[in-house]
Amino acid sequence: MELTSPEARRRYDAVVAVAKDTVVALDFDGTLSPIVVDPAEAHIHDEAADVLVDLAEVVRAIAVVTGRPARQALALGGLDEVGDRMSGSGRELYLFGQYGNERWSSTNRRVISPRPPHGLSSFLRELPGILRRAGTPEAYVEEKGLAVAVHTRRLADPEAAFERLLPMLRDAASRNDLMIEPGRLVAEVRAPGMHKGIAVHTLVEELGATGFVFGGDDRGDLEAFAAVAELRAAGLATLLVCAEDPGAEGPEELLELADIVVPGPDGVLALLRQLHADAR
């Protein structure tokens, strides 16, 4: 792991000291699962389940906080089984899907979800025309129920296509009272008012945590990073981890805030193994 400063070393040690009251929260794509061309094939890292179950023995709780629909993350991550295995140590697995709009836990196995946002259906009707005007009719559209993600990763020149498409998507989102979350060759359109930072504060308040670790890889994790910084200012032991894609430069905003930078899911799991060993 790459510690970004001497202060980062002290922050890591502080989290280890309060591990039993620490929540470890992780993004899914790019953090627990490698980034792939087809989002439907983004399965959790082969070793992630074992690492998470082991880590649960020494921390307060583990959470997955993702932009994916909760049911999709459950299936791709095998999180039902992971939660079952954690129950042996009396620990709970939490899942916040669609940036916190959906909730699931290994104790309450029901996904709690609100209605789709007003304006999303209108946006979807506009979308085919937007894609044609941007010259990206083959962009992959992922309907998530509460949001829509448009991916250019499959296109011949994905970066140029994304640059043409993003302003048009932003305008359409604004017209329909929606917000847009740009990421790595993907833009997600959803309702305003919920983000990963709220999920972070919810976990701390509900679990009474005195330590918090968050690991993410993209701009959709910025609100979570900001929330962890607020917790740090309030006196909690915290650690921010950026999972940088080995094949691409990570988002500058996350890199500037991170205490530790690791190479993708492999690096995340190596860090979690180290945290488990140091906290035992």
C-alpha cells in the first residue's frame, strides 16, 4: 500500500487502535470488482468474500456502498452468502444501493427502495435522440430502476464520445429535475438529494462507530470522502483509500484526498488483509 503522507500512517494506526468500533465501507465497481466492459459481468473479486469474512471478526461492521441497484450488487457479489458467513462472528453486512437510495442488511434480507424519481421516464424518452445527436447511438444504456447510466466504454473512441455526450446528458437531466454523476466513461442520471456521503453518516449514527474506513475509485465516491473528512474533524479515527485502476490514472480529486492509494481490487484486498492482521 502507498501511504500518501506521515499523517496517513498515523491515521492508519489510529483506525487499528479502534478497529472493534470501526465500520469499513467499500464501493463495488473498481474497488471490490474489477472494471469491465460489460457492467453485467462485474463480479466480485474471487478472494473478496474470504477477506471480508475474516475482516468482520475484528471490526464493528462492513458495508458495500454502491451506485448499482442493491439486488444487482447482491447477485454479482454473492453478498447473501457473505452475510451468512459473517453471522458466525456476530457481525453484520450492510448494503447501500443506488448511492444510498436502497438498503439491505444480512439481518433484514429485504431490499428497501423508494419509488423511481419524477422525471426519469421523460429523460428516458429523450435519450435515444440525445444519443443520435451526439453520434453515439451504440452507447450502452443501463436502466437501474431509480437511475439510468450511459456507458461509452464499448465505443471505438470512448473518451471522445463521452466528451460529446456529457453536456447533452447534463442539459436533459436539468430539464427533468435530475442530477448527473459523471464517472469513468459513464454518466449516471438520478434524483438529487441522496449520495454516498449520507450513507456514511447513517452508518456512523446507527452503529455508534468511532472509526471509519472508506474505499472508492471514482468521482461518485467524492461525497463519501467528504463525509469521512467531516467525521475526522469531529474526532473519529478515519482512513480514506483510493483504488486506482492500474490501466488508467485515477480521479485527481480522490487521489488528493486519499490517505492510501492501492492498485485496484487486488490492492484493496491486500490492505484489508493487513488491517485484519494488525487489528487482531
